[in-house]
Amino acid sequence: MRRSIDDAVIPAPPTDDPSPAVCWSVGISDDYDAAAPRVRVTVEEQGAPGTGIVVHLDGDGARRLRLALASALGELGEERGR
């Protein structure tokens, strides 16, 4: 089973650094021999599909990433989310 949850394109940052636009996607997958389904996070340069980094997170890893993102938002003075 593979299921896409969300994805987006992040435009290049407004700096002199020539960083490209980046795409991210989040999904779930159970394509593992001896493991439970996992959260799949992919980050890659826009226009370069199949060249990015894919992270396969178990429940604890996904919650830790969610907490880190919420903490970073709090540091920026933004709502931490749910």
C-alpha cells in the first residue's frame, strides 16, 4: 500500500544564494519485508523527480519530527499547530 497525504512546492528563498525551489511530499507506505507501515517523507529539487531524499519514519520518528517542526514554529512566533 502507498498513499499520498500531502505535497507542496517551496519557492526558492529570496536571497542571493542560488537555491532551487524544493518539493516535499508526505505519505504512508507498507513496502517493507518485516516492518509495519511507515510515514514516508520525500524532499527533492523541483523538476528533478527521483533524485531526492526519502525518509521512512516509524511512529516515534514521525512524532519527533512533528514536535521539532512545532518547536521551530514557536521560535518564529508562529502558531505551533495541532
